[in-house]
Amino acid sequence: MSTTEKVGVDLPDEKPVPKTHPPAIWFFFWGEFAERSSYYGMRAILSLYLTGALHFAAKDAGQIYSGFKMACYFLPLLGGYLADRWLGRYWTIVGFSVPYVLGHFILGIPTDMAMLIALALLAGGSGVIKPNISSLLGQTYDQKRPGQESLRSAAFLWFYLSINIGALISQLALPAIRENYIYSHLTVEARMKADELIASGKAENIAELASPEVVQTAYAIAFQFPAWLMVASLAVFAAGKRFYALEKPEHHELTPEERRLRRQTLVRLFGIFALVIFFWLGYEHNDSLWVYFTRDYINLSVPWISQIPVVGEWIGDKIAPGGRIAPDQLQFLNALFVIILIPTFNLLYARFDPDGKVFTSMRKILAGFILTAAAIGIMAVAGYLTQGHTEVLPDGKEIATVKLSYWWPALAYIVLTFGEVLLYGTMLDLSYAAAPKSMKGFVTACFLLTNTLANFINVGWMPFYGGSLTDPIAKRGSLPPGQFFAITAGVTLIASVAFYFVGKQFEKPRDAVDLDADTPLE
């Protein structure tokens, strides 16, 4: 490296490095906002689409959904490999965005085969793009703003903020689009019955009054929203190409020393990664089994929003009955509280513990485990409160005779988000910091694989859930919701206790070891 190429040295013959964000930040922000809004919007209604439109039993739908998420978190390994060895990050992102867009459009086709093809395309697009978009952002700042690490850190904060703003909007919008279409296409007689259901706190049953064609069309229209958002994301990202880092794919053969470092680092982190699997095990039920539980056992009428309904549409000079939420709409609380908690926690850390001596990484991760177990425990208590309060109707359907307040799942989502922010963000930082420079991306990808393994376990565990009242008893699992969630919470709590001892072995004072150095951890 020549003298003039050295980062952070301002010589008379070179321009000082700007202290403002490069233009690329806007393309990354809006592109990621649209892509994540697309992805999380699709996921928000996917669980009920599988049961409500394609008529899978809840336990089968849970397996399909877990398999889909498992693929989404496994394929970042493929995405990083393709970008590093052949295509480069930009063309990998663009190339896999096209089938990603097609997957969104195909998903609304009402056949099992179309659903499987769509989920394969969506998993491929999301998984391959995931590791490359953030890496390209980091490379862009390293090239365009060398030495400005605070700018790069701020850029990643804006990047993460765009993800959760996009998720928040789509998790509110897509269920509302679906429910509004169904309500507005009911017959006059069915609409009168729907109004009665809303008034009696049984708004979740409105879809049963609509024809299968109306329900399917409602989902197809709702899926159009994320599809066109993905088109917009691709257009915005491609438009910013000239502002991104210049790159060429390189394949770097590992030296024997680098291979030794890789093995030693993975062994060092393996104990923590193995336990994090059980954090994801229960966490990953929040957009599937929690949605089914909310649909079956929760009173979704919300009186205090009767004048500003979450679900409703203007018909003439009046609004359709609202003041209710859709079963899958409470997921928005997760994105909302991520947006609230990240800056709040960062301010608290900076104000009361700037050196990280109190809020250490291990303590934050332990708190994340415990809070996650508590969130699942809230769902377990709700499950026990509903057991024994169901009735089989003459037509063979089973309904809950006692509906719980929506505050039960709402509180569970909020507590779960506290756990997620503490554990997930800290683990990403720890995985990056604890890895030698030659393998930071690899170790981070290994951390993401913990989610893959958790969903692999859930493929076998979720069929035991027996609380879905929309399914015949013969097609349900053997465990009522209280027992199912209690066992899951117990497993997470046991992992918390185990982590306490593993974390004590791992944790050292920050100045005791150079975590960024290209040396093994002693």
C-alpha cells in the first residue's frame, strides 16, 4: 500500500475523507426497507394462508413454515460463497432478486405445487441476498469513507431501522388488506352475520362466512403488496449501482494457520451457539403457533380503536365495522418494539455503563434467554386458562367458549422482543468480534445456522401442538396449548441455566483479549 493509500492519513496531496454519509446510503435504506417490508409482509399472513386458503392442518402448516424458515437461514452460506467466488455481491443480489419477485407473484396461486415452488424461490432469494446486502454496505463505507468507522456504525443502525420500519408497516397492512377484501365481498346476509360476530367478539370467524373463492382472492391480492414492494426494492437497489463499492470476486484458499484458527474459534463458540438453538426453538413459534392460538382463543375486538379500526373500510359515508384486529396482526408489536428498544438500550448503555462492565455481553444474552422463556411462559399460562372451555357444535366444529383478552399475546410479543433485542443483537456483535479477521463472515453465517437448526427441530416438534380448533381432532397434535408452550418455555429456561455456566467460562474482561485481532482466543 502506498503512502497516499493509507486509511486515515490526510496528506497535502489528497482530499480529506468526507464526514458525511455517501449517496449510497439512500439506495441501501430504501431498497432494504422495501425488500424487508416485502419479506415480513409475506410471512405475516403466510401461516393463516396455509390453513385458511390451502386448508392444511395447523400441525402440517407449522412443518411447512418451519422448513421454509430453515431454508432462509441456511442459504446465506450459499449466497456468501457465490458472491465471494464468482458473481460479486451486487450481481448476486440482482440475480437472485428476479426469482424472489416471481416467488411473491406465484404464492397467491391456489395450489399446493405453486405454494412449494413459490416458497423455494422466496427462500432462495431471501437467503442468498441476506448476507450480501449488509456486506456490500460495509464495503461501500470502507471504500467511500475510509477510516470513518462511526459513520459505518451509524449506517448499519439506519439499515437495521429500515428493516423494522418495513416490517412494521407490512405486518399491519397485509392482514388489513385481506380482511377488508373478505368483508366487502360478503353477501348482504353474510355481512349481517359478520356484524353480529364482531359485536360479540368473534370477529375471527368472519372468513368462514365467505366463499373459498373470496378467501383465496383476498390472499392473492394481499400477496400483491409485497410482490410490488420487491419490484420497487430491486429498482431502487439497481439505480444506486454507481455509488456502491467497486468489487471483484476473489477466492481465497485458506492457509493451514487460517484453518487452525477456524477450528479453534468454532470450538470456542460452539457451546454458546448450541444453546442459542433453543432460544430460536420457542421464538420461531411467534409467527405460526402464536397466530393460531390468537385466532382460536383470543377476543380480537378492541373497543378503544372503534373509531379508528385496524380492520375496516369506508362504504359510502360510513366505515365497515371495525375496532378489531386480525389474528396475525399483533406481530407488528415485534417490529414496533425493536424500533423503540434499540435506541433506548443504546442510550442506557452509553449513559450508565459506557465501558460495558455491568451490561456485559454474557449478561445481556442471559437476560435475553430468560425473557424469551418468560414470553413463552405467558403463552403457556394463557393456554392453561383456555383449556376445558371449548364446545363442539352440531356441525362438528369446536369453538372456545371463553375468549381471553388480546393483552395476553400482546404482552408475550412485547416481552419476546425485549429478549430478542438483548440476545440477537449481542450475539451478532459477539460472533463478529470473536472471529479472526479472515473468517468474520463465516462465523456470522454459522450463527445464523442456529436458526436453521432450531427450525429443523421444530419440523418434528410443532406437530405435537394440539390446540388448533379449526382442525378435526384426529388431525391435531397430542398436546393442548398450555402443555405445549409450557414444555417449550421449560426447554428455553433450561438452556438459560446452562448458558449461565457456559457464559461464565467464556466471559473475560474486554481488555483481557483482543477479540478483533487475527489470533486465537486463549
